[in-house]
Amino acid sequence: MKTDLYTKIVLTIIAVALTVNLLKGSATPAQADGKHYVSVPLNPDGSLNVTIKNSQDVMKVSISDIDPYAFRNVTPLEVKVRN
């Protein structure tokens, strides 16, 4: 009998907390902050020109520390280097 009463009280508290959480979430909808995004001009073929300034040295690129599954659903980028 005491276990049944205890279970009912705990489940009631959980239900009330979930209801409050639901109502609180619907009262203040999430909004994206447009200040963190920027438009990047693309070439007509969809490519992007990138210029690295003030770099006289060879750039070392290492991807050895990346999770092997990080790019399994990604289309590879074609990179062309022009001097």
C-alpha cells in the first residue's frame, strides 16, 4: 500500500514537471539569430574563390585526428590550386 502511494506521488511530480516544461517551451519559441550568418558569393558554376594572403610558407594540412566516420555522408570537394 505504501509503495503504491509512493509510486503515484513520484509519477504525479514527474507529470507536473513535464507539463510545466512543455508549457514553458511553447510560451517562448526558439528563434535563430541572423547575426551569425553571412552570404558568400559563388561563381556561376557553384565554386568559391579563396585567396590566402601573407602566406610565404608551405601550409601543412593534417587530418589524422578526425573521426573516420565524420565525413561518411559528405560529397568530396574538388580543389584546384592556381598560382
